[in-house]
Amino acid sequence: MTTGTTASGTYYFFNKKEQSIPIVFIHGVGLTHEIWQPQLDFFKDCSTLSYDILGHGKSSLNKQVINFDDFSDQLINLINELKINKIHLVGFSIGSLIARNFATKFDDRLQSLTLLGSIYKRSEEQQKTVNERFDQAKKELKLSKQALKRWFTDKYLENNPNTYEKISTILASNNMANFLKVYELFVRHKNDEDFEKIKANTLVMTGEYDVGSTIDMSQELSKVIKNSELKIVKDGKHLCGIECADDVNLTIKNFIEKND
């Protein structure tokens, strides 16, 4: 197990196993690589790489204006520095948008692609809602703890108060200037990727009750990405990678094994 920071300021957590194509995990906005702990534990006998995206956790962000290409460049620089060729890429929420961008630019480096909780063509009402949340975050200089109500079922939060506290602590630790830059990218996203350039076999997955990345969105997304399959996580909301970890982990494992 190796932790480190690249020359360009990316903090990473690398579990290297010989003869194993690394599974790379990209977290969501306001979070850190720590949200992938259920997956890192499950895949402990495989090569795994998780890292903090620009401006999050221990990774720096030194640009005033950023776009999704910057995040793809962060990842390609990271895997190049670690001398990794092919990867199984797993992105959650804004991490899935980064993964989509990466797939259009560096498809030759992908062994497979998994998109968890990925938005696609918000309705006018959905766009209005995320705009209002962004305006609230700018005004209050924090992401509301109400986000956790959207990310987890009430029953799960009641039964897992430690998870509530841990995620709340991560959210509260954000550099707000950096967080707002990244959050705005998520809010303003136009689904303008060239999906024809995504050649890797792709798994599109979302929670049954995810209100931000709905079943309808995921169904439509799976139609525009060639060689894709769809998985709806029963009883899951947005952070189903934690709440429904067993189901999510097994689905990723089976998908990767088919594409290894």
C-alpha cells in the first residue's frame, strides 16, 4: 500500500498487486477518496488506485478557471507517473463526468468504464433545483447537510450515525473557494461529450431512489454509449456505493472480470 503526492499536487492511495490491471476510483464533489473505503476493502486483493480530485482533500488546485479537461489531465498525469498503462475506471457523480471526459480523450488507456450516479440531460425542473442548491452553497459557503438526505435513505442514516458524521466532516473540511469552482462545473454540465469516442465496455449504474441521477437518466445514458449495460441498485440512493456496497461491489467485480 502506497500513499503519496505527485509532483503536480495530487494525493493518491495505491494498492499495487502484480499482474493486475488497476481499478481507479474517482469520487464526487465535496468528498475525498475516503468514500471508496468499502470498495478498497472489497478489492483488497486487486490493484486499486483512489485519489483526491483537484481542490479536494489533500490535492491542490492552482487555477482560477477550470474545466473537465483539467481533471482528465490530472488522472493521466497520475497514472503515467505511477507507470500504469491500462485501467478499469470507476467514477461516481462528478467523478463519472470526469471519467466520461477521460474516456473521450484517453480511450486507449481504458480496459473498462463504470459510471455510478451519472447525470444525463437534466429536465428544466431538475436544472432549476441544482441551480438553487449551488446558489445556496455560494451564499452559505458550505454544502448543506441536507445533501446527506439525498445521498442516503433515512433508514440507513438512522442505523449508521458514524457514516453521517464522517461524510459531514469531509464536507465541512472543504476549501470552499475550490469546492465552489468544482461544484459549478457539475451544475453547469451540458452533456456535450462526444460519446462516439467512448469505445470501452461501459457499466452505467444508479440507485433505485437516486433523485439526482435518475433511472431515466441512466437508461438514456446507456443508450448513447456503445457497448454499455445498465444496473439499477435496489433500494439505493446517490451514495449507494456505501449504503448498498455489497450489491455495488459484486456488480463491479462481475463486470470487470468480463472485461479483464
